[in-house]
Amino acid sequence: MTSRFYLAGALPLALASCGGATALPDVTYLTKPAAEAVTPRRTGYASPIRNYTARPVVEPSDWRDLNRAQEPQ
């Protein structure tokens, strides 16, 4: 019973090996850059805390005063 399975698997492989080899497609365009004239932009170091604003801890205050301070004048 298992020899039939081996034969069924080996038969397509044997028939495929009898055929001629086909040429592979040309894929050299895949390794070329999209725009060869463009140079990469050089970037400098940017500190991750450059926009840091120190906000010291304060005691809780009335939220109404905070809302009045933030409303447009």
C-alpha cells in the first residue's frame, strides 16, 4: 500500500526531470535604485529632549482658577 504512495510521488518528479531547463528571468533591475542621481540627505544629531519644558510639582489648586487662566482673553 505504501509503495503506491511512493510511486505516486516519484512519478511526477521523474517526469519533470525529463523536461528541458528554462532560462531564469532577468531581475537585475530589482537591485538598482529608483533614482540614481539623488543623494541621501545627511542629518545631524537631534537630542530627544530638545523641546523639554520643566514643569515642577505644585500643590493642587482650584480647577476653576486654572480654567480661567487658560481661557482666551
